Amino acid sequence: MSRYTVTVKTDEETDENAVIGYDAPLCTFFLQAFPDEETDEYALWFGTLLEQHPSLESIIASARRFGYEIEGLSQNAIVAMTKEAETPTPPSLGERLGLVR
């Protein structure tokens, strides 16, 4: 699983320590921002389901649909996450047992 720090902005607030990355077991890109100070729960957390965001473009588009802009995503991070997403992963235990496709 990769994790890169980015800035996520809305019209009202900014999180300069947001995280974007790729979760190989779930085969999805993810984005986390705006943690609650008391509970550490994220107000924004995309990419929690299997194959929910199979491309970097899809998670950026989803963020924009909800009014979030991502800044500070370096070319090196984009290349690294894209390569990671293209790397085949072995089937999970659930897949091997036929519980998950």
C-alpha cells in the first residue's frame, strides 16, 4: 500500500496532510482527509471498497464531484501509484475460497 501526502481543499477548509495512495488488496486508489481531532475518523475517505476507484483519474473525479480539489500530487507519486496499480497481486484468501470474486 502506498501513501503520499497531498493537500485537499474545499471552499471552506484545507487539509495539508491528506493522504492519497493505492491499496493493492482492495485494488483501489484511496483518499483520506479532514480527520476528526477526537476520534481520528476522516470526514473524507474514498476508496474503501473492492475496486471502487481502479484509476487515479476516477478518484480525482469523485473528489471533484463532492467539491474537493487535490493539490501537491507529484509526478513521481503519480508514476509510482500507477505502476503499483498495474502490478498483478496474488488472489486474497477470500478470492481463493470463492467468497470474493
